[in-house]
Amino acid sequence: MILRYAAVNDIDDIIKIETSAFIREIQEDKNVFEERIKIFPGGFIIFETESPHAAAGYFSSERWKFVPENDEDFKIGHSIRKKHDPYGGVLYITSFALFPQFRGRGMGPSVFTASLDFIIKNEAASGRPLKTLLLMVNEEWEKAVNIYINCGFKTVRKISGVFPHSDGLIMKKDIL
């Protein structure tokens, strides 16, 4: 798998991945993804197959100053403009998805870890090291939760009703 920064011209592939990975009620809109790419291009990764180069998945994130206490800050579809700080020490992973044909083959953990390593290394090289990794996941998505646990994330709180018929887990990993 090849990892590279996403560009706005990748938006059609990103939307296809999004609609294949998530139910309509939690899919993010095209403008949300475009805004994330424009505001924090260093935090939006596309995974491509090697030959031919075809999109397989994506990883998007934003930088925050601190871990928020307000559950509203984790709302799906929120604007990156509200919380993003290019020097913030917290990397909030907003979304991670693969096309269905790439799931269940051990690729999820490897591209998730590679994305984190890629962003952490490049942000540190730019003089903006990260201290904490943060994400929200549906408590019912056992495979995803296990990927995050195996990467060293721990559940720090639960947000009620953020997903249809289930709660969201806020998971955190300190790296500095």
C-alpha cells in the first residue's frame, strides 16, 4: 500500500470510500472533507494500491490544543475551523476507512499505524511535535476498537447517542 497526502482532486474517491464504509447517518459531507484537506493537508492521507494506483482508503485528522471536555466537540461532521490549531499537541483522528474489498485482510492495522507514524514523523520534522493521539469510535465496532487497543489506545470516556443506536468511545494514547 502506498501512503500519500490527499488533495482536493481526490474527493470523489474519498466520498466513494466514505459511502462504502459507513451508514448514511454518519457519513460526512464532501465539503467537510474538502475543508479538512485545505486546512490540514498534512493530516489527510490516502492509501493506494501499488499497481495500478487506485484509492483503497483514507485517514483524516486535525490538531487540537487539548483534549476537550465538551462532547459537542466530537460531533460527526463538525467544521475543522472550530478547533484546529496547527501547533496543537493533540492529533484528533476524525476518520479512517477502507473500501470493503481491503477489509478483513490484515490491512487495517498496518495502514492505520503507518498513517500515524507518517503524520507524527512529518509534524515533528516541521517543528510541531504531537503529544497525544485521540479518536472516537462506535462502541459496537469491535474490529476497529481492537485495532486501536492493539496500537496502545485506551478508552477514556463514553459519549451517549453519538451514533444511531450506540455510544461513542473516546480513546486516547499519549506519545510524549
